[in-house]
Amino acid sequence: MTRDTDWHIFEKAVEITASAVRGTMGSQGSQPASFVGDVFRETFKALQETAEAMPDKGAKAGF
């Protein structure tokens, strides 16, 4: 993957992580701070795997 693609994947992981943890932090009995890191790492890993599995943009159609 190119650096540009990596950056887009990183940005999307940040967006998804923020959405996933919004409302779960800060109140009594909420998740520990490490929860955010765990969610981010798993989200980023899943997005990287998906991006690597996608075909190249420059590839021609098979017909």
C-alpha cells in the first residue's frame, strides 16, 4: 500500500474508534482508558487487512 492509502486507512480508523467509544467513557463504571486503544488497534488492523485484499485501482476490468 502507498503512504497515501495508509493515511486514509488511519483516518478512517480514528473516525470509527471515536464513534465506537463515544458515550462509553467518563462516567462512573465506564470502560478504562485502555479500552480506546484496544478498539483503535482492532479497527485499524481490520481496515488494513481489507485494504490489502482489495484489487489495485489501476487494474483493468476482466471483460
